[in-house]
Amino acid sequence: MRRHVCTPRPDWQKQVEQIGLTYHSHENGPYWDESACYELTTHEVDELEKAANTLHRLCIDAAEQIIERDWWDRLRIPEAARPAILTSWERDDFSLYGRFDLAYDGTTPPKMLEYNADTPTALVEAAVAQWFWLEECRPAADQFNSIHERLIAAWRRRGGDLVHFASVRDHDEDGMTVTYLRDTCEQAGLRTCWLAIEDIGWDTQASRFVDNELVPISNCFKLYPWEWMWAEDFAPHLAKTPTTFLEPAWKMLLSNKGILPVLWELYPDHPNLLPANDREGVLTGDFVRKPLLGREGSNVSIFQANQPVFTSDGDYGAEGYIFQQRAKIPSFDGHHPVFGAWIVDHEAAGLGIREDTSLITGNLSRFVPHFFQPA
């Protein structure tokens, strides 16, 4: 594994905007950063792919154990959500995608940091932007990236009629992510339409969700966390609606960091897992405290020799925390990469790398492209 310093394309902003990456920069600099890239070996790519597939299967098994052993409280799953999760699980509702965040140094096995299984972003940059970068800047190389093709194939396998795509109004990244996913759905031959989460309505007479044109919502991809859904005014209708949501309700079990202690309890010493516990004081030495439902690195604390040395800001933590052994994340001249392994239709499909000079990957951490030399 190597980190290369690169010269960005002179018109890179225009190029990435043309393919939907409109949120490429922020007030502190670029988010999409092609002043660097990572070169992996074919063995390292194979390791990351294998780890993602293995971890996804372990998470599915762990979800089954949470249900069978009635471990809802360990994940702080609200009572109102449990019937919907059970129904979704028993129907084996279709799951489109997810993203594992992994620590990997190219030597020891990749370690699971968490599973963004409900509303993962950084998709346009992983599936499209870095592929176009590769074709222009490293045309003789290859990339661990079949995300786009796999998404289209997944929609084709699922089939169905009209699919509504919902996200928060006036949120650039979420809006472009949903626009991209909607495009893959249309390329698969399905009909689609967009609506804001705020415009989802409930037809009392028909007992179903409808859009702002009163069209019934039979299938809805929502880039909106399930835990937020259960806090909305329409929450009482979620357990009885005929609407099929993507991601499905059972993904609440995988996206919750409470699954990390469950995984370690079920599969102790697994090479792709880090020791984790949901009780304070069990882990000692160097470890990390994470909120069960935290996002984008918020409210994460790093402990060294049992003492907190850094805590990120944020609004999460009221629901509780888990404790995870601190991972060994490599440093390349002070840049720390986290490897995002994408799952599409239950199989590993690609890789995105984000890096930061901080040890906590946050919402402003840079996305950098990668490549490998084919054998």
C-alpha cells in the first residue's frame, strides 16, 4: 500500500460537477481531493473484498441472534419499531447497499470500525468520480469498483413498479446521492420519482403513505435514518403501512453500533473484528467510546491508558455508548486513511478511501481515489 502525491487536473472542479459531485469543496478546502491517491496491491484488494463479504455475513447472523435472544434493549431499539423490524426481517425485505468502514494497514487483516448499513453516503465519489479520475489519470490501472454496475443489476433483480426516492429538501450531498441512485434505478428499467421527506403524507382513508400528488407510495428509497423516522409525526403508521422502504427496517440492527459488542460476543477473536463491549470499564488501555447512533465521527472519544485524550463535538450520545478497542490506523506523512468497503445486494462491490490528519474521520475528511495494477 502506497500513498502518492499527485497533481490535480486543472479543471477538476468542473469535471466532478458534471458527474454529480457538486459538494466537492467546503470552506476549509477540498472534500474531493485528487492531490493524493492510494495504490493497493491485488492481494490487498482481495483482502478488503473478502473482509467485507465475511463481515456482512456475520452481521446478518448477529441480527438474527439479536431477534432470537430478544436483545432489543442492548441496541436501544424502541418498542414501537420492533414489530416493523420483525415483519421486515421475516419477509426478507430487499436491501440495496451499505458501507463498512475498515481499518487496514496492508499487513494485518482489515478490522471493522462500523457498518453504515442504513444511509451511507460518499457514494457518488466512490462509484463514479474516482472511476472517471482513473480513466483519465491512471488509464493502465484498475480499481476495486463495480458499484455502478452492481447497483443497476440489483434494481433489475428486485424489479417492481414505481419507486419514490426521498431525501431532506435542500441538502446538496443527500440530494445528489438520491439523484444518482434514482438514475441507476431508471437504468434498470424501473419508473421513479422524487419527493422531499417533508412531503410524505398519510392518507387516512386508504391507510397508506402518499406523495404530495396523492400518489400511493408503494416503494420508497429514503436517505433518512430509521431512528429519525421513528421520531417523526408519521411514526405510528410505520408498523402498519404497506409501503416497502429501502433500506428495510431490519437494517436498524446493522447500522446501530450496538451490534459491535454483539459481534465480538458471538465471534470472539475473529480476525476482522475489534474487541468491543457495551459496558464501561470492561475494555482498558487504548479504546474508543462511540455513541450507538452517532454519525460522521461525532461525539467519539479516544482513550489512551484509560484516560480520554480527545473527544469530537456533536449532538449524539443520549441513547448510550459502546466501547471498542482502538484500531491501528496507518499514517502516511500524518494522513490516516479509513477504507470504505461497499456492499451492494449482499456482496462486496467496491472501495472508497477517506483520510484525515485527525484520528477521527468526520464529515469534512477528504475522499481520495485509489487504483491497483492488474496482474
